[in-house]
Amino acid sequence: MDRIKHQYFLFNDKFLETKDFDPEIINHGTTIYELLKVRDCTPLFLEKYLKRIQNSLHLIGKDDWISDEQIVEKMRLVIRKNCVRTEDHLKILISFNNDLFSPPQDFITLFFTTVPIPTPDQYNHGVRTVSLNATRFMPNAKIYQPSLRKTTERMISSRDIYEVVLLNDGNFITEGSRSNIFFIDKDKNLLTPALEDVLPGITRSNVIEIATDHGVDVIETKIHYDDLGGFDAAFLTGTSRKILPIKSIDNHVFNPQNDLLRDLMRWYEQLLEYYVKKHSSQFRDLCDC
């Protein structure tokens, strides 16, 4: 798990000091989570994250456990309390029957966290990845799965790679262990695994929208590992990494300087700037701390 930062985190309705945070909390109970980028006190793509939280709660049978308004109020509290004015990353954990406590508890906790930000060299030259035959339980819900996370983190640290690309039983690509994945073919089509098999990533949906707005054909389909040689470029998407070119998946090599890929990266940065300009007035008061 990434390291908690700043002075305070919010546990239900109570502020606690980050030195008292127990990172083991995420390895107990059934825990859904989200990671949002906050820029100029504004949570980016907030409405999409709220929708995904409610969808995850629905999938585990916890409808109406917490409202969007309650979540937003807690976000406002933790942003203001820590006086976070520049770009940062806010994590939300909602856990049920968490037996780190006695008796087990249901709770929501929010805190700012460190995240691995890709380097300029990685954005320029792409990153190395490897494949793994593994799938996430209930892929449409963002549920923390400790055993899979430990396996992929061990692979990443021991093999000098950036990400693990997951394959299902049929050797079809689904997603990265912490990301969604896209491919660009020789005809400049944009392909990504079918939504039914992956986490509905917020950055994933934004990329599909901006590509469609710019006249790019987007195909959501099953992508077999044996067909990787037919793609010119590939990239990962996620909150902290945005659009990150892939240099290789195992021995399959891709072009990180693909023209469409570079256009998508530029369009995405423009989208981030536009979102902040459009929504910052709702959160401007949080910067007065």
C-alpha cells in the first residue's frame, strides 16, 4: 500500500493523526477503494468517481450505505484540514466487517497518499510490463484483493518492471494490476478490452470520450495475447499515471512515439485543465486555509 501523508486522516467523522494510521487496515474485511487526483483543491472527475463508488457498493450488496453528499462533505473536510492546495492524491476506503477491530467494524476513511508518478523518461520512452494469468474477483467493482496485489507488487519490485498485465483463462488481456490498457493498430484504431472484463476506470472512460470526440474509432473487444504483434502502440491509463506509453509486454515491443498516442496524451492534459477551470469555483473556499 502507498504511504499515507500530511498530518490528518478522517476515520468516519473523526480526524486522527496520520502517525496513528495502521496500513494493515486494507487487508481486512471487504474493502472498496478509490484514488482521486486533487488539483487546486478540486477533486478531478468527481461525479464519475462517486458513480463508481455507488456501483461498487451495489455489487457487494451495500446500496445506500453512504450518500454522494456525505462522501463529498468528508472529502471537503479532509482537504481543508490538511490545507492541500497543490496537486495531490486522495484515497477513500470503505470497509465492511473489518476484523482488524474487535468487534469487526464497518467504516469509511479518507487520507492523502503517496503514489508512484511516472518519470519524464517513462512518458517519453514507455515502460516495461509483463503478463500474468490472473483475474480480479468481480472486475467491475474496485475491491481490494490483497493476495493478487501482493503477487503483482512482488513481480514489479523483483523484475524491474512498471506493471503486470493480467490475462484470463483464455489468454485474453483484461487490464493491468493497477491500470486499464489500450492498443493502437496499424489503421489507427483504438482498442481496449471489453468493459465486462475490467474495472470501469475513470481515465479509461475519459480517453474513450476524447478519442471519440476527435474522430478516432474506438473498439471495445476481447484482445488475445497471441494477437499483440498486430499492434503498433499500447498504453496504460490510471489516475496517477494518466496516459502512459508501454515499451513492451514480455517480448512484444511497441512504439511509444506513435502519433495517435501522443495526440491522446496532449488531449488528455487539455481535458484536465478544462475540468479544473469548469469546476474549481465549487471548491475554491477550501484553498482559504
